[in-house]
Amino acid sequence: MLKIWDLPIRVYHWLQAILFIGLVVTGYEFIGAEQAHLVLGLALFIALLWRIIWGIVGSDTARFVNFLPSFQQLIRYVTKQQDHYVGHNPLGALMVVLLIFLLLLQAVSGVYISEFIDGKGILGRNVFRAFETFHTLNAIFLTGLSVIHILVIFVYQLQGNPLINVMFTGHKMMPSNFYQPKMMNNTNALLVLAVCIVLVILLIS
Ligand code: HEM
């Protein structure tokens, strides 16, 4: 049994999933929950910044450089030449990076069109409207991608690859020729989180 996902990654993942569902629900105007949407959006923005910085300074399996696949790695995975991975598999890694990137764009465009910033004053009305349109279309696209993500994960799970359990416990059964990846201290992750909270508060105040 190896420890694959550290606590920060697991907290980030499940928090992000809950926030995302809350954001989709409160995003509909007829629900009348604009304030809740703003608060959830800021929380997701903080979580994303945390994940991105942790992807640079965090544990081995959290680091983008360790799981962004090369073309050869993708081919090896697709042609089933390698089927065990510590962390994300090459195809999963592409989806993860796309999700994080689009979620970040969603958060940035959300802050830009929110009451926190004078978006119309900064780049003009047309750019403001373009951000609004992007925010709406990207929300639909992200919802579709999330559904695909969840379906694929369930297919793996049903095929006997318990990815969901691993995302809860952090531990995974691996062949004996795999080594334990280096895990960073949770206190470091808390410090990074504190910095992200301060950054977002500074941005909106
Ligand atoms: C109930 C719903 C969900 C389940 C069961 C689920 C399950 C998982 C699992 C098992 C992984 C690890 C995949 C691997 O081993 O390579 C993962 C990763 C990930 N999921 Fe989900 N997920 C859910 C919802 C979501 C949602 C709603 C989003 C975003 C909109 C999301 C975004 C991500 C991201 C970004 C990662 C990469 C985690 C990281 O490296 O930080 N997931 N998910």
C-alpha cells in the first residue's frame, strides 16, 4: 500500500466538487442566490490558487511537472503498454489540467464581472460583456466536462480500479516495484492556503 494523495489534495478535491455543485445551482438567476454564488466563487478561487501553488511546491503526486504527460507516455497508456501509475494516469492528467485551467478562467472572469471590481471601468463595456458571455458558456462547458470526469471515474471504479476510494483514503495498492512518492508536510499546505486567502482578500478589497 502506497500513500498516493496527501491530505491537501484530497481536501482540495472534495471541497472543489462541493463548491462546484453549489456554484452551478446558485448560478441560475431565477434561484436568486447571487450573494451565495459570490461567496462560493471566491472560496473556489482560493482553493484553485492553493492547488496551483501546491502543484509547484507540493508532494510528488501533486506536482504538475510529475504528471503532465509527454506524447510518448500518452501513447504507452493508450496502447496499454503501461497500466499502473502512481497518481494520475496520462489521459487523466490531461483532463485534470484542463479542468483546473478552465475553473481558474471561470473564477477570474467571475471576479471581473462581479461587484468587487469595476470591470466596465477597467477595460470598457464590450470587454465586460465578453467576460460575461465567456462566464456563461464556460460554466456550461465545465459542467459537461465534470459529468464526463465523473462518468469515467465510475467506469474505472466498476472495472476494479477503485479511484474514488483512493481519493478518500489517499492510499493505493501498487505492484512492489513502485516506490513511495515524497509527501510534503501538511503545515506547509496550510501556510500556502493562508497566503492564497490573503491574496484573494487583497484582490477584492
Ligand atoms: C462526485 C463527484 C466526483 C467524483 C466521484 C470524483 C472523483 C475523482 C477521482 C477519483 C479523482 C482522482 C483521479 C485519478 O486517480 O487520477 C479525481 C480527480 C480530480 N477531480 Fe474529481 N470527482 C468528482 C467531482 C469533481 C468535480 C465536480 C470537479 C470539478 C469541477 C472535479 C475535478 C477534479 C480534479 C481537478 C481532479 C484532479 C485532482 C488533483 O490532482 O488535484 N471532480 N476526481
